[in-house]
Amino acid sequence: MKKIVNPKQIQLFDPFDSVLTPKTRKRLLDGWPGVFRHIILDLMPDELLVDTHYTGDDNVQFAEQQGVELVWPVPSGPGKTKDNEYEQLNVDDFDIDEQSEEVVCCPAGHEPQSSEYNSETGKTKTVMPESDCSQCEFFEQCPVEKVKGQYGRILA
């Protein structure tokens, strides 16, 4: 049985006696920053599965500073199903020469009829052969449009 020696002592027993080591108890009594730095950070995972609402740049950067990689599901968005989620092609799918900024070939491997980079606007005007585009397997997903009888696109 424990005697109360100090009248200010309220508890007869400490519920954390069996949980905290003397070193951890000292850190806890010294303040939360020590507990966080020495104990909680060691328990943090290398990867953390999060909801897409937590994937803003500030959260991702903060997690990286703490040595934690955030992992989240790819949103499918309204009107998209798993079957057509990745069907729409974009500029990144085209093979673009890094030095000349001109299109080398489309995602289907077809070479453009012409591709010219304008250094003043920073854009590349690309014209694809109609014979390739009209029969292409990616025709429905392709960002190239038919304008004045030619298939082309201005890429930024």
C-alpha cells in the first residue's frame, strides 16, 4: 500500500508506471518536443497511405521533410471508369526532341508531316499526315485535331 506523504499528491498510483521507462518519463516531464523527437518520430512509417484531400504540395513537402512518403489513390473523377481512366492522350505521350522542341513521333509511332518550334511563343506547331491519323488506333484519345483538312496541334 502506498502512503500519501505530500498533501498535494492526488493519485495513489501512476497509471504509466508499467508503460514508461525512466528515460521516457524524464523526456515527457521535460516537455512534448523531446517525446516527439525521440520517440514518436522513430515510430513514424516510411510510407503513409492518405486520402486524396491530403495530397496538396504543402503536405507532400512537409512529409518529405519528415522522411515520409505519402501514397494516395489516383482519383478517377466524374464520368470516368477504370476502363477509360487513362485513355485520353496528352502532350507528354508524344516523343519530343529535347533540344529542338519538335515532335519526333506520336504515341502510335507516326512521324509528323511537319513540326516547327517557335522560340518567341515557346510553342511547337505540329502537323500529322491525314493517312496516319484517320486510321490510327489512338484516334479517339488523341489531342490532335483536324483543322482545314489537316491534322495538327499547337503544343505548349
